[in-house]
Amino acid sequence: MSVWTDARVNEADAYGPQLASAQVLVVDDEPGMRNFLAKTFGPRVKRLEEAASPREASAKLDQAHFDLVILDNLMVGGKGLDWLNEQRRKGFFADTILITAYADLDTAIAALRAGVSDFVLKPFRANQILGAAARTLDRKNLRRDNTLLRHALHKGGTHGPLLGRSLRMTEVRALIDKVAPLPTPVLFTGGTGTGKELAARHLHLRSDRAARPFVAVNCATIPPDRLAEELFGRVDASGTLKPGLFLLADGGTLFFDEVAQMSEPTQAALLRVLEDMRIRPLGAEREMPLDLRLCFATNADLPGLVGSGRFRVDLWHRINVMQIAMPPLKGRSEDIVELTAHFMKHFSGALGLPSLALDDETLMNLSRYDWPGNVRELRNLIERSVILGTFPPDFSGHGEVTGAPALENLDQVTQRHIQRVLDACDGNRAEAARRLGVSRKTVDRKMSAWTGTGRR
């Protein structure tokens, strides 16, 4: 038995990225064939393990997850198809390629009934088995991508960059960069619309899981009686697995939004997953190992819910290893100009409508507003204003519809806006900072960068 770990070739492999990220188990009682398959797959996959018997293969399935199993049919320990059928009943659902020297019709029918993905006849060349593996993994990932796309379209969700040059957002990004390479669970807190899902996606993209799925589930939108099946999946009477979100996200990141809305039974099940990183689909006999990064978000007072007995204290301690607090928009109003420019450009292009001019008075009104709905409220305001061709009276200055974006140079607009507020305050920087909702140091730093002047 040998183990190959991360021995992938440096050059781009002709068999595609799915093979390069796959974990493969070879089950064959012939040392020569195992050695041939190890040399063929070892340099091209993420991880390869070998088993010399069905019993050894069963033990490996209990210990780790595999994307693909290459299975010999005739072995001293029993037929590969008999072993596969037994594993299917217990809860084994990885794609399988059967290798055999006997291509009779009965074997082919039995292989189809056992859910074999492909059938390769001995003797075969390396490119034949590699091609079969690549095709099988491509089909598997296409099925998963289609399922995730339907889930994303049904759920909606938040996409886009994590914007903001303020000190608080700079600190958030620095903390995300620090924890991104680690498997530690992360809890994002903050009010509604502060960008918790955007931050979780940013964390995923900064991690080594970026090429794998990011799956978001809103615990408040799934009925409690369906949440367990949505998460863990179900095996039907025919032995077919309908994978849940845990399996669909395997290898990537699973993000639980509104985690405070979980029912007590689901909280208990999630705690078990966090402790063991294993799940058992409903109706399955075998637990399945997972390779996941788990992230959570809430705008609720979780410590208060723990104190009142509505949230498990042990689950709270498991998910609160690393907490990242998303700041409210009114606490980083210096980011409003950048966010407004981004949303204006986005909706103008997406809707095929002209941008609105952003004059100093409009920007001042945007900066002075409290934004109880945070960034989501600002985003909705800009979309609505682009559609109507004007800002609401409480925000509008002298801006009218223009044929081109008005914010080609963000730094110049920011400078003009701060200078306009300073003029209104007779040069009093402390008062200007108060009206802008930023610190006095921020105004000093901006003015020094633009004019080189000292404090006034």
C-alpha cells in the first residue's frame, strides 16, 4: 500500500483541472496493476490511495472521502461488484470505474445496476483509464454545478467585491486574510445589510478552497422540517442519494446565514458535524467524511439567545472561535462615495440606463444619512434612483441624468466633497468630520495628501 499526496505535475495536464483536484482510491488485489495505476494517477491527482482487498477498501472509505474509486471486478477477496453493492447499501456514493478482463453482457448489466460510472476493459493503456476518469469527474462536477446553480437561483444571494477604504474595512480585510488559510470556523456578526455574506465569499476566495464551491444557506428561509434533508441529503428506497448542501459543498465552503434561526434538532446535528466532520444522509447506514470550511453569520444577539436557552451554549462556543464584526455603514461613511460609484456603474450598465450626476450636495446628503439598512439600503437606493432617473428629494442636489458615468475619478470626487463640507463649516475640520461621519484624523490625512497643508 502506498499514499501519494499532492504530487501533481507542474505543467497543465491534458485531462483537466477536475482530475488534478480529485482524491482517488484504487481497489485491486494485483500488485502489478496497483503499481501501474499508482504511477498513472499519482502525479496527476491531489491524493491517491490503494487497497489490496475489499475489506481494506471498506476501512479506507470509513476514514476518508474519495471523489473516484477505480475497482477491479475479480479479486481474491470477492467480486468488486458485490462489494460495491454492499457499500451502496451502507451509504457509499462516489463515482466508480470498473476494470475487468471479462466483457460479458451480464457483467455490464450488473455494473449499470450498481451505479458504475464507466467500464474499462483489460488490458488498457494509461490514456484510456485517464480519459475515463476525466470524463467521469467532469460529469460529476457538471451535475453538482447544475444543482448548485438551481440552489443559488432559488436562494438569491449577494455577490460582488468587498469594497471600502475606511480603517474599519481595512481591518476586516486584514483579519480575513489572516484566517483564510486556516480551517477554523468563522462567525460574521453585524446588522442586516452590512455585507456578511460578501465577507464570507471574500474569505473563501482568499483561501486554498477558492476553486471549490461556495454554498450559502439561509437558515431562516428553509422550513425547520426540511432543513435536515436540505443539509444532509437523503437516500431513497432505491438506494439513490439526493445529496444535501454538505456534500454539494464538499471541498469548499458552506456558509450558514441567520444561524440563530436554526431549530434545536438542527443545532444538535450541526454540533456533531463540527466535532467529527462527518455526516449521515437520511436513510443511509454509513457516515460520510467531509472536507469543509464552515462559516456562519447572524445579526442576532447570540449570547443573549444562549442565556435564554434558545441557542445551544456548546454550539455557540464551537462557532465562535473566530468572530469578524462587520461595521455599520454609518460608522464608515467615508466609504459611501466609493460604494455609490460602484453601484451607479453597476446598475447603469446592467439596466442599460444613464447614470445620475453626483454633485457635492447629493454626496453630502448621502454621507449624513444614518443608513439603518446599511450597504444593502444604499444599493437599493441607487438601483431605484437609476430606474427613476432622479434621487429622492431628501438626497438630491442639483444632479440630473447624464449620458456617461459622473465618477470617472473617485479621488477627485471625494476631494471635492470634503472641500465643499469644509467650506460650509468655515474650514473647521472637526465640525466637517462630524458632518461627514468620519474621524478628524481622516480629514487631516486626506487634506494633507491632496494639498500638503498642515492642520487648521
